[in-house]
Amino acid sequence: MTELDRALVRRKLAAISRNLVDLQPMADLSLSQYMSDRLRRKAVERLLQEVVEAAVDVNLHVLRTLEVELPGDYYTSFIELGRRRVIAQELAQRLAPAAGLRNRLVHEYDAIDDSIVLDAVRLVNHDFGSFVTAIEEYLQRV
């Protein structure tokens, strides 16, 4: 049985929280403002990627401690946390699509749509902020 490493989970949650703080000012930009600075766009993309990857690291670690078969993809890792009532199912449903955005950013499957990225910035603070809170609550319960 894998023991829950609270310090590891909290380091990942802290990384998510730091990135959310860094992303917050970007949410107020217009699309043209956002698109006007390539370095800002690349920084935002990287911060979003790191948020999702840290959350998935948490997901997989928690699922290992529950001794369940690990999901084959990032999307399902969120869904499984909801199924296992680690986080609310509604939250899991909202977070899971972030895995697809992460994959597009990392692997550049298609041209990156700046409007989708900027919209993600606007949503990520709330939903991943809720994720951090939900995981902290889980750590208190177990």
C-alpha cells in the first residue's frame, strides 16, 4: 500500500497556487493585448501546463494510495478523483478538459488558439483554486 505523502501533495498544491497568482493579471487582458506579446503568451501557456501537471501528479498520488488501477490518461485522473469522492464530481467534470488543453500546449497538436488559452486563464483560477481547497480538505479527512 502506498502511503499518502502529505508533504508531496502540499508542494504540488503550493505550485498550483503560485501559478494561479501569476496567471491572475492575465485574466483582465483583452485578446489583442494578450496576443501582442509573444513572451507573455508563452509564459501563460507554460503556467497553465504546470498547473495541470501538478494537479495530475496529485491525482495519481492520491489514487495510488486508494489502491485503484491508475487511469490511462490525465483526463480520467480527474474523473476518478470525483468518482472516489476525493473532490466533488462536478469539479472533476470541470477540471478534466484541462488535460486536453495541456496536451495541445505540450505537443502542439494543432495551432494554439489564443482565445481558448485566454479563456482557460479566466476559468482556471476558480476551478483549480477549488481543486486546491478540495484536496486540502481531503488531507484533513484522511
